[in-house]
Amino acid sequence: MINAVLVFNNTGQPRLTKFYSQIDVNLQQRLISEIFTLVANRPASACNFLPLPPLLQKTSSEALSDTDQPTRIIYRHYATLYFIIIADDLESELGLLDLIQVFVECLDRIFENVCELDLIFNFETLHQVLAEMIQGGGVVEVDRATIVESVRKAAKVTKRPQASLPDSATRSASPSGRSTPTHMAHRGSGVTGIGSNDFVWSGR
Amino acid sequence: MFEKSLYDLIRGLRAHKGNEKAYISQSLQECRNEARSNDMDIKCAAILKLIYLEMFGHSMAWASFHVLEVMSSQKFVQKRVGYLAAVQSFRLDTDVLMLATNLLKKDLSSPNQFELSLAINGLSHIVSPSLARDLTPDLIAKMNHSNPYIRKKAVLVMYKIFLQFPEALRTSFPRLRERLEDNDETVVSATVNVICELSRKNPKNYLPLAPQLFNLLTKSTNNWMTIKIIKLFSSLTPLEPRLVKKLVPPISNIIKTTTAMSLLYECINGLISGGLLTHLAGTSDGEDLALLCVGKLRGFLVEGDSNLKYVALLALTKMTKTHGYLVAAEKDVILKCIDDEDVSIGLRALELVVGMVDVEILQPVVGKLLRRLRSISSDNDISGEVEYDNNEVDEEDGEVELVKRETGPAKPTVSLPDDYKDGVIRRILEMCSKDTYANMPDFEWYIDVLVQLVRYCPGETKSSGGQSLDDEDFEEAYMAGGKVDVGEEIGRELRNVAVRVKTVRRQATEAAELLVGRSSTMFPVSGGGGKRALLAAAWIVGEYAEHLRNPNETIDSLLQSSNASLPADVVTTYVQAIPKVYSYLTSNDSIAWTPERKTTVSFLTNRVVEFLETLSSSPHLEVQERAVGFLEIFRLAKEAIAEQPANTNRIPDEEDGAMQEEYDPPLILTQAIPSLFHGFELNPVAPRAQRKVPVPDTLDLETPINPRLAFLLSSADYDAGVGDFDSTAAAADEEFEKFYYQKPVVVVETAAQRIDRAASNVSSGDKHGVTGSYQSGEDTYLDPDIVARRKAERRERNKDDPFYIGSTGASGRTTPNPLGGEHFDIDSIPIMKLDLGDGIGSEKGEGNVGTPVPRVKVEIAGDEGDGVDDGEDIEPVGVGSMRIKGKKGKGKNILNVDSSNLVGFSLEEPAEDLLAQEEDVAKAKKEVERLRGEIARAAERVRVPTVQPIVEAPPQAQAQPTEVAKKKKKKKAVEEGDDGEKKKVKKKKKKEGEQGTGDQAESIPVVKKKKKKRRSSTAEAGGDAGEDAG
């Protein structure tokens, strides 16, 4: 089971929070900040596995009885963003690393050279991509093409009745509405794109 | 008014950097208003903004009803926003959840696959037990959907359903099993995923699937699925050992052929954690396989990718249990990893290394680690460096270290986390102390390492701060898994060495001396960890004062007024150590009692008194008590010193000073105070040794020790007084003596005896016999009749008093009378001595609890830790406390999924369960029927308002014969089959439709609150019927 998927930037601003178990909003924020402090201090050369933050550490009694504990936090750092997955030991560490990679690649295909601003302004799309990959903590799809296609098709569905809709309601929802964010990116504060160069992945 | 879109909100947020708070609260307020809007577009935009803000921690729980409205929108775009909001914000206790059933049912039957997938995905987050129960049939149907896109999601959501409603597992399992044969790989993968999760809860349900899964394993090309299948098998193999043989060929085949590192690693991991290697251990197959694994893992370590290194170390750690020798063969690469830049890899490697250390590699490994620590904290220990450069630690591997030192600071040192330092130090201690120092080649080196480590201690943790832990507490904390401060841990090691290893006791003491001497510079008041190492250091300094390099300086540093600000338990040991060192300094009676000597000693005594005076008002009870106790002794000593003229041999206490030499120092210094501390040699004792001491049968803790305590006390005082004053009848300062003899009677009592004894035999050589005669001699001081009476009285009183007897045995004082109790006339000891035994003997008593060491000066047998008296349960403190590493008492697991429902849930329905279920179903149906009946009646009543008053209750309804009949009929119909029910429901719907209460077909749960409950239940029923029809 995957327990959570988090995306935040270099300053700890959340860009996507998805918890597959229901926890209180304040706890979510605490967890994010704890993980951020853990992750922010790591040198680039360090491995992509984090120790458990205090919030997630086992109590001795729980450790004995329960097997559903989150035991691994896997992260990847792309340009300005950290992608984090919290999972238990039924997931494969290296597999999840790949999963983050798949996620980012899909985003890159959808946004064409994705950058942080794309994700900020299209956070609903971000959620959609994630939902195509992970549902309720289980991985449903890892094929990039299928994921991208599903998201695009769903976007087309939204367009069919769109003729009668005012634009404002759909803009943020549909990936095609990203023209504005792109402008922002050009104008914006020098946010470096998560260029496709970063995606050269040795593969495992 | 112009409404902000999400886009505007985000831009606004970016524009208001610095005072986002105000902007957000303003926006939230706007959202509140907009969410109430009747315009669905505005409502939807508001919800979207709320989702965005929720990401930053602004709860949108209040908007759940609006979310539901948006979810039920006709437009896909809006519906999607609604579902996203539900996913992000709904909780099990969200009350609108029960209104969502119908909506979900409707969306689950949508012809649009995206709507359908939206509903399934939404459900996977918000499913509650009742939703699960109601929607299971729909989802089971969806598992056979024509589109694999839906099938995979439907399969996956089932796991969430099972978590909430385990019964669904029984009904849906056959279909789930079918999905393993699905022609779409992603569906199979999702199915495997679900079964994998389920199998961990109760693996035996899924053993029958083994052939199918095995088939998949051999054919699969999807690495994701293969990984899951391997994980699944590793939960099955413990139940079915025969699987092991079957699995080995395909898995080793994958290991040999795959190029995917993740799969390779998971195969190895599966072999290990599935117990396959354990099962095969010993067979040649098993050895080959293990060798193959280790070889691959070695490849990981060598390759240089830090992630691979990390996981390889994880796997190797697991392998040590079964194939330790194979892992040990990879020592070279593993040792390299200790030095890895990545601290998490370093720690992992260290964990492995701890299990592999032997005499040869211990020193190099520790040297490496120390260098690592040094580079971390190189800036703040320059002062210590000089001192230690000439010591063993550098001689051992001095060259390498020097090189390192030069390059060390040049490197951009990343500030390493404290817990890393903490972990490394603990590992070092664990490594060194393993098996009671079995691997320790050189103790002097170890002592130096310990001192070095104190400097590297991370800042103090709040958890174990100034709390004083006496042994009992410690044991408790130890049992509860509390974490001991790492500085204290180091101190403990130092003490362990000092006690256990006699040959380096001097070095250990000198090390402790160094720590105490430099405490003010080494441990600044703020920050700086390791302070608690002083706890043991101070103890060592006191206990082994004779080994001190410079006792004068040491007592100086012990007496520094800043010491009062140390943690309370440390101060306590200080208070205890001061008299010991003092006694060592002053008790030497071969030093002539010259005026200079007198001045020095009285100056020192004054300082001690001053120091103790400041502590005697300490807020910490323990500190205060000890300080006050010793303060009295030292005041006495001070008096005695003042009384004792230099260069004379006249002793105020003693008349018969014939044997005294010239210039004798006061006896309180040479005899009384030392007698407090010279006891049995302390031996290491297992932490639980106390428990092994059998409780004497006669021990009775219920009855008061002595009902006549008060009387005894006063008579004891009197007794003591008599004893003393008889012997010192001519002493001039009776008044003064009396003043002091009254309060700390206990101590002074001994002192007096000491003095007496010393007076009668000065040299320490002739202990035997003389004391005995002295004892009897004391009796002669008393009037014979009094003695006889008191003896008889006491014997009578204490006949059955175990405490009394025990005290003579355990008081362990240095009665230089080896014959102990028999010759020592216990009757002549006032009962007050009990306190004495407690106060002075406490440490020593504990030191000897395990075994009654009969002799004072016994060599500790085999000093390298073999000195543990306790035969079996050897558990040196240092090692024992390491066991608690890594555990933290606090921290609840928040991301936990409650899967307790599924644990041990069997697929086969137990018979009673079936019955119970049927009963439940029947009950539920009855309830539904009742409600329906009521609705129908209400409807009729509305139509014919004159027939029945509106205020009606079920009992009244029963009064109507027709109604009752109807009800019965209905029930029957329900039992007969769904068709009957359907019709009925439809009929009812019609009725309500006629009332004009709303469009049933739409069945939007958004209705006026008044009728909400009733309506939703009807709606549910309607939906049920609809589904069945469809």
C-alpha cells in the first residue's frame, strides 16, 4: 500500500498532497513539514530513501502487532520540486522510485516540458494523472502512454458539453488551458523547467 | 460581485507574498459565500479554490455539503471537481457521506467510462462500512466490465471495500479469482495487488491460488506484477513449505536474467523475507542460491548507485541471520560503505558491521567512525585535541588520521544530523562492548575512544534531561524502552571498564578525572551533549580516588560552584564523590600534622562545607538530602580539625592516646570518614541480579519493623551516648559533642566507634581478635546490669526481625573484622545503625547483591568482564541498554490503515456467521419495511387528512388492522423475491410522486432537511430496485 504521495517545492510549499488514509488536515501539514526538513538537508548524492520522521515512527507495541505501518519514504528531487511517496513494505522501494519517474514523465508529456508553475496552476490535472496511476493506495497503471491517453481522453469528455459552459469553469480543469500558465512561466521568476534532460533515467 | 477563479486565487497568493494569511482568510470568506451560491459554476469554482487552500492546511470540512452538491452536478467537469474535493476532504465521520450512496450508485452505472472511473476512484478514498455494504453488488458487477480500464479500477477498489466490509470478500472472491485469468495484464496486476494485500492479513485463504500465481510468475513480463507476486509468495511460503522447492527455479532464473534492478532486488528480498533461504539452508541448492544473492548484492554495493547500495545493505542485514558467513565474506565492500557520504548508507552499513566485528577489524572500524565524527564536529573540540594527540587513539592509526585531518575540513562538511552522531556512537559502544568485551584488543585504547566520543556527543535530548534515574527507575525505563542519553551511555561504558578491568582502572580513572576536570569547558551550560557522561565519571573519580593523577585538582573541579547547575543526578554523584576524594586526600595519617597541613586541610574542609551548603537548599530532593547528610559530617570534621592542634599528640576524643604518634591528624579524618567508603570491592552485577536473590521466607513486610521504634531511638541515642561518654568521660567539650552526636547519630556512631577502635589499636595490621575484644570491651564500659537488660530486651525484640539481621550482613561497611557478624556483637549496635547501612552501604550493598562476596579484598576473577558474579544472566549494563535503541515511546502512527477487520478473516463462512448474517439481513429488511410502511401511511394520511391525526406513532399504526396486514404481506413479498419488492417500491414511488415531493428518478439527496432521513432511505430502496432491474 502506498500511504501518501506528496509534492512540494524547495521551500516546502505543498504542490500536491494525496493521502490514501484519512488523516487530519493539521497532521498532514505537520507531516509535510517534518518530511521537508528531512529531505531538505540531504545532499544531492544521498540515496533516495528517507528515515521515518518522528510522526511516523513506530511505537513499540504497534511495531509488534501491525504490518500496515508505513516503513519507507522514497523521494526524488526534480529541479524545484520534491516528489515523495510514503509506503509500507509491500511496495518495492526501487519500484516506487520508478513510479515517481513515471509520474513526472507523464506530467512532462501532458504539459510539454513541465515546470513547477504548470503544476501550481493545473493542480487538478496533477491529481488526475496521479489518479490514473494510483488508486486508493494501489498502483493501477504504470504505462506512460496509457496514463497520458486516459487523462487526455477524459479532458475531451469535458470539452463536449463545454460549448455551453463558461470558460472559467473548465480552464483550470483542462490541460489545454495551460497556455496561460506557460506565459506565466516565461514571465515568471526564473523557475527552471523540469526539463526532459532530467528524465534520462538509467533505468532499472 | 466578481468572483475569483482558482487562477485568480493562485495569482493573488503569489502577489501577496508576506501577508498570505490575511489574503487567505479573506479568500476563504469569499469561498464560503460563493459555495452557497445557486449558480453551480460559482459553487464549483469555490470548491476548487477550497481544495487548493486545503493543500496548505485550511480545512474544508465545513463545505462537505456543497461538495456533495458539486459531485452531483450533471457536468463532468464539475462532477470531477466535486469528487476531487470529496477525496481530499471527506472522512469516515463526514456526515454527508450517508447521502452519497445514491449518487455513487448512479455514477457507478454511468455509461461514460470516465464518470465511472471517477466514481470508483472517489469511492476508494471515501468508502465507509455502509457505503461498502451498499455498493458491493455494483462493484462486483463492474469487475466484469467490458472495458479493462474499468475492470482494473474496480478490482483495485475492492480491497478498500474489504477493509470496511469484510463480508464482501466472501461474495466477491470467486470473481476476484477469475480476474487472475484476465486477458488484460493491468487487470491481472491489479488483482495480484489486491490479493497481495489481502494475503498479508490472512495468507491461508490464498494458498489455493498458488498454482495460478505460479503460472503468472513464470509467464509475466510485467515487472510490477512480478514484484507483487514475489511479495505475495513470500507471505505464502511460511504456510506451505512445499512451495519453496517449486519457487526456487523460476526465481533464480529471474535473478540471473533480469535487467531490472528493482525486480532483481525484490527477488532476492523475497527469497530472504519469505524464508526461502532459511528453509533451504544447509542444502546445496540453498547454498548456491544464497551465494548467487550475495554475489548480486555485492554487485549493487560496488556499482556506486547510492540507492542500490542502500537496499543491498538492507538485504544483507536480513541475510546475516541465516548466512552470516557469506555476508561476512563481503566485509571489504561493506566496510567501505561505512565511509559513504550518505549518512543513511553509513548507518545501514554500520548496523551490518556491528554483527561482523572481530578483534582485528574493531580498531580500524572504530577509527574510521571516529574520523567521520571528527569531520562533523571538528570545529568545536580543538581544546581536547591537544590533550589527546599523545594518546593511543592516534597512535593506533595516527598516520591515516592525520592525513584525514588535513583533508577533512577542506571538504565542505555537511552538518550531519544529531541522530546520525547518536547512532554512530551507540554502534561504537555496542561493537566494543559486545559479548562483554570479547573483541576488545586494547582497553587503554578503548578508554581514549570513550573520552573522544564524549566530545562528539550530539546536543542533549530533552527527553532524558535532568531526570534522575536510580537503578530501579532505570530498570523500568529500560523495560519500557526509554532511550538513555548517549553521553550517559558512554559514561556507563567507562564505568564498566573501570570496574571490570582492573588493569586499566588507573587509566579509566584518569580519563574520568579529565572529564570532570574539564567539565566546565567541555560541557557548556547551553547545548553541548555528553554532559551526562559526568554521571559515571564523577562516580569513578570518587570510587577510585587512589588512582587519580591529581586529586587536589580533581576535588577543586568537583567543588566548582558552577557544578550546582549540572543535572540533578549528576550533582548527586558529585556530592557522593566529594567526600570520597576528600577522604583520600586527608585520611593519610602518615603525613605529619603540621600547621601547614592543618591549614590546607581546614581550607579544603571549608570549601567542601561551603559547596555543600549551597546544595543543601537544592530543589532536588536527592541532592539536598545527600548534601545535608555530608554537610553535617564535614562540619564535624571542621570542628575536629580546629580542635586538633598541630604538632601535638593530644586528642580531644581520646584519653588513652598513649599509642598515638606525634602530630596525629584528627581521627575523624583518618578513620571516621574513610570508614564510610571503604567497603567491599565492587563487582559488576547483572542488571537483574537483585531479582535472583531469593526472598527470605521470614521476610515480613507487613508488620511494623518495630512498634517501639520511638523508644528504641531514644534509648539508642542514650546507648550511644553512654558508650561514648564512658570512654571519653574526661573530654572537655561534652556539650559540643553532644550537639553533633544527636543529629547524625548514625554516622557519628561509627565515627566514634572508629575512634575508639583506633585508640585501642592504631596499626591496621592487627585487626583480628583485637576488635573482638574491643567489642566485648565496649560492654565493659556499660554497667553490667544495663548491658544484660538491653541485650535481653533486644534479642527478644529482634528475634524475628529480618531487617535487623540483614542490616548487619548487608551494611558491608569496612568493619575490618573479617569475622563479621558472629564476633561483632550485634546487640551492642544501636538499632539506628539501620540507617547507616542504608546510607553508606547503598552502592556497595547493591554492588554485592548478586553474590554475597565474603571477603573484602577479593580479586575480581578474570578482569575482562568475567568479574560478573552472576553466572548465567550476564548482561553488562552497557550492552543491555543498547537493546533499546531505535525505539521511541511516542509518536502514533497516523498513516496507518486499519485493516484489523481483515486479519484472520476467513473466506469460508462459518455456519453461525451465516445464520447471524441472515438474521441481520432479516432485521434490516424488517426495518426497511417498517419505514416504507410509515411513509406509505404518511402519504395516505396526507391524502385523507381527516382519517388520522398527523401526530402518529408506530404503536398507533398497529392498531390499524389493514396496515398490519399490509405489512405482513410486504414482508412475505420480500422473502419471496426481489420482483415483489420492486413492484412495491415502484408503487410507493408513484404515490410519492403524486404528492409532488420531488422527482424520484433523479433521486438527488439534496432535499429539505425535514424529510432528509426518510427520503434518503426511500431513495436507497429505489436505487436498489433500479439496480436489480438493470
